[in-house]
Amino acid sequence: MKMMDCKDVTRLMSERYERTLSLRERLSLKVHTAMCIGCTNYGKHMDVLRKAMARLREGQTSDER
């Protein structure tokens, strides 16, 4: 299995919210993020932003009712 670079990993991190990643893609992400603190932090930031947007969306939905 070829080692993914940071560009490929960040692309997959975005895609995992839109589709189911293959086993190979998930394993590649795990291996890369185990060794790369930059991509690990990027993934954490994406999770925080996604949760914040969900809370914002929920707040707007309940205000509109």
C-alpha cells in the first residue's frame, strides 16, 4: 500500500462526510494520521467546524418554527 501524502489525506477527510470510504482509504487515513500531527489537527478542526455548523443549523431551524 502506497503512503498517502497530506494533500490526499485532507481530500479524503473531506470526502468521508459525503460518502463511505473504502477499507483501503480508511486504513491509509489511519496510518498517515498516526504519523502526521498536521493532518491529525486538520481532522480535529474539521470535526469541530462540522459540529458547530450542525448546532448553528439546529438553532436556525428551531427559530424558524
